[in-house]
Amino acid sequence: SQILSGKNILVMGVANDRSIAWAIAQSLASQGARLAFTYENERVEERVRKLADTIPGSLLLPCNVTVDEEIDTLAAALKEHFGVLHGYVHSIAFAKTEELEGLFADTSRAGFALAHDISAYSLTAVTNKIYPLMTEGGSIMTMTYLGAERAMKNYNVMGVAKAALEASVRYLANDLGQYNIRVNAISAGPIRTLAAKGIKDFNSILRQVEEKAPLRRTTETAEVGDTAMFLMSHFSRGITGEVIYVDNGYHIVG
Ligand code: 0WD
């Protein structure tokens, strides 16, 4: 039997087939979950639709997380199609490339605000509109990185946004625990995706992980997907407000 059968789960952040959210979707679908995907705008709609179409029974809805009305519309569509929602996967981040090199001290006000709006506040903005649909309890998860805790080269404003995201996980977990809704984060090791393209010297970061991580290899998206499956399932029912590392152990030595 499948551990997520009968569960309706929202997955935000599929950009292409290398996206972490896409590997998460594969793991969730393999365990019988019914999925709703979102796309940011028309520019990426067809690419996401092609992927979503490979998972029978899945929904595809628009939502740019910087626009409140689009989040309202998304919540209404989920209520109409699913009725009850059981899970939410948030796998979204953005910063301008010029803020992802050089000094953090050079971060502009606009760049700081944009990175925090899309990468941190969006979790709270969406959660606020969808938790009322989690009438049977639920599991919410987001994606974070070690740069939230350490000052890492070039990660800059994104590290500060991830720190805000991780703190948001704890506050949301405390708020929503009374409804049996859990909120957690996965801190993944570096993975070559579209988002990673924005980060300077990404190759040398990957090399360092291969040398130093206890498991001597870099993180694969499927490893993150399977941990997400656990977080969406009954098996993680005692875990909330937590950051789980899926990094082949790098953070204990790096
Ligand atoms: O090494 C890595 N790749 C790691 C990524 C290590 C640890 C954590 N993460 C995090 C990222 O910070 C992000 O939160 O995982 C999450 C997913 O990132 P990803 O899978 O590496 O990157 P990608 O495939 O680019 O997905 C991020 C997507 C966007 O893609 P693009 O490249 O088109 O910006 O976030 C979505 C979009 O699909 N996104 C938005 N969605 C709705 N509204 C918005 C928005 N305004 N902005 C970005």
C-alpha cells in the first residue's frame, strides 16, 4: 500500500525537470498523493504543464507569490477541486544575480526586499490562505540552505532571507500545531538547478562537498524528494518546527 494515498498536496516551485520541487513531486506521486502544481507566469506555463501532464490526475494552477490576489485565487481553486488539503511543499526562492556575488554589505534596499518577499514571506503568505483547507491536519515544508546559519561566499542576501524563512517555520509551527498542522524545512546540500546558476563559483562549492561530506558525494534531488515524502507522511507525525539536513552530512564537518 502507498503511504500518501488519499492525500492532496500543493507543490509550488517546479521550474523544469531539474527543480527540487519536481523530484519531490515524483516521490509524492510514487506514494499515491494527488498533486496540484503552480506556475509563476505564462512564460513557464507550457514547460510546467508538460511535466504535470506526466502525473495522472494532477492539477495545474497559476500563482505568482508576490501577488496577493493570485494566492487568494489559488486557495479558492484548491478548495473547489480538492476540498480538503493535506500538504504544502514550498520550493521557491529568488534574488537578483548582482546580489549573489561580491559583498553582502553592498545589498540594495530593493534587492533585500525582493529576496525576502519571494524567498521568505511567500511561505507565510500562502500558508495563511491554505491552512484553513487542512481540516484533517496537515504537513507544510519549505527548502532552505546552510547559508541561513553561516556567512557563505556569494550567498549573501539569500542567506539572510533563508534565516528569515527558517524562523518563519518555527513561528508557523507554533501557530498551527493546535490544528495538527506541522511545518518543517529541508536544508539541502548544493544541487545544480536553475536557481543554482545564479550563484557564483558553484562548481567549487560542489567539489568541496565531494571532498568533505561524510558520504563523499553531492546531494541528489531524489534524496530530497524522499525526505519530503517522509515529512508529508504519517511517519513524521511527531516532527514540527524542525530543519532536517539532506546534505550527505556536510554541515557537521564543512
Ligand atoms: O543547491 C540548490 N539548488 C539548493 C536549493 C540548495 C538548498 C536549497 N535550495 C532551495 C532554493 O533556495 C529554493 O528555495 O530549494 C528551492 C528550490 O530551488 P531549485 O529547485 O534549486 O531551483 P528552481 O528549479 O529554479 O526553482 C525555484 C523556482 C523558480 O524558478 P526560476 O528559476 O524560474 O526563478 O521558484 C519559483 C520558480 O518556479 N519562483 C516563483 N514562483 C512563484 N512566484 C517565484 C514567484 N514570484 N519566483 C521564483
